[in-house]
Amino acid sequence: MTKLPAPPEPLSTPVFDSHCHLDVMVGDRQASSGDPVAQAAQAASASVSGILDDARAVGVTRLVTIGYDLPSSRWNAKVAVAHADVYAGVAIHPNESHASTPEALAEIEELAGRPEVRAVGETGLDYFRDWASRDDQHASFRAHIEIAKRTGKALVIHDRDAHDDVLKVLAAEGAPPVVVFHSFSGDADLAKKCTDAGYFMSFSGPVTYKKNDALREAARVAPAELLLVETDAPYLPPVPHRGKPNAPYLVPITLRCIAEVKGVHPDELCAAVNANGVTVFGEW
């Protein structure tokens, strides 16, 4: 069995994980990228109940599990029904956007309309990988924007090496009322543009990485009222656990890093993140 990272010191104010992939963590869906960290997480033989228990033990009391294709979205919506402390997001990931057929998108919209599903995502643009053409990615992204608007759910964006085009598509299509840049990867300039547009920015493990000064500066300038914290588990574990499986119970490490960067007490940041969570995902 794979050895998981040791738990961090518990938070004194509870908080939530705004983005993770429970299906990949428990091995019900294979990590399509063959990512070794995800494979290690699956080898750990975790269960949803165990993941939730480990998270609660350090003050991470709720989480949002995110879909990346149609089977994943169905699975996550089902798990959100079974667990009161879990909400779901549903979408077809930009890397899978060749699968965004009219029939698939219609089912994504049906899932998005359910009460346990609180987000349309992750969707967006990925120019780092070439698994799907840019034309397919743009068409799928636009379709998901419209689904978010029709269902009244938050739009959760995957933006990898595509900052300018993501902003252009949102401006051209008309962004839904609530937009979240998942695993925010831009600099202070992008953070200011998101702030001006009222977009939420969710920071993950890379904000703790030694060389990511520009990302920490982005966290510093992002206003507290637009901040979220996530794991993207089982991906992107924070320092000192790079190369190991990530999980919601590691949220405190990333949150404390952001609090230090912003010069605030972790309790203050937890309160802000929780308030933002209600704005984005609704009451729990």
C-alpha cells in the first residue's frame, strides 16, 4: 500500500476544499494522463468515507469533487448525493473536448441542474497539451459557459497556458455571474484582471513551490473576497510532499502559505474562504 503524507497541524477554524477529484483518488476512474502521483493515490486504496474522515481531522470539513468527462461527472454527482459534505461539478475537460458531442453536453446540462451539483467545470482551455484541437476546446468551452448561465451554477475554469484566450472567450460570450479560475496559475497582472472582472481565484499546492514567486505575488494582490483554496487532489501536492499523492487533508498547508503571503492570520483567511464558498457554491 502506498504511504500517504503525514497530516498537517489541524486548522482552528474549519475550511473546505474547493476542487478535488474523488473518483481518481479512490480508483473508480483511471487517471487518463497516466500521472504517477494519481496512480500512487489509487494504489493507496482510499475510500470516500476515509478521505472525508482524514480531512475533518485537520479542519477541512467539506469539499467539491469535480468531473472531467461524462462518466466522471456522473460518478461525482452520485457521490455528492450520498455524502452531505460533498458537492459536485460536472463538465468535459478541455483535454477531452473532442467528446463534447451534443448528446454529451445535453447530459452535462441535465446533471448540472441537479441540487447536489453546484458547478459546471472543469472546462476551459489547455494549450500545454495537444490532446484536443483548439477549435474543439473553444467550442466546448463556449458550450459550457452557456450551460452555466442556463443552470445558474458556477463556472469552474481550467486555464493552462491560455490566460489571454480564456479571458477573451469569457468577454465575448458573456461570463456567468460566478466564475472560478481553478488552480490559478497566472501572475499578479492576471490576478488584477480577474479582480476587475469579479472572477474568483482558487489557489492550490503550486503556490507553495520555491520558484513560484510570481504565483505568490498573485495570491498577495488577489482580494480576500475573491479567494478560494483547493488541492486538485490527487494532483499538485504542496511542499514538502511533491511527488506524493495529494488529498483534501493537505489544504491547511496551502492555506497557511497564502495567509503568510497576505500577512493575515489563517483563521481570518479561513473565514473569508468559507464566505466565498457560500457565494460560489451556495449554502451547505
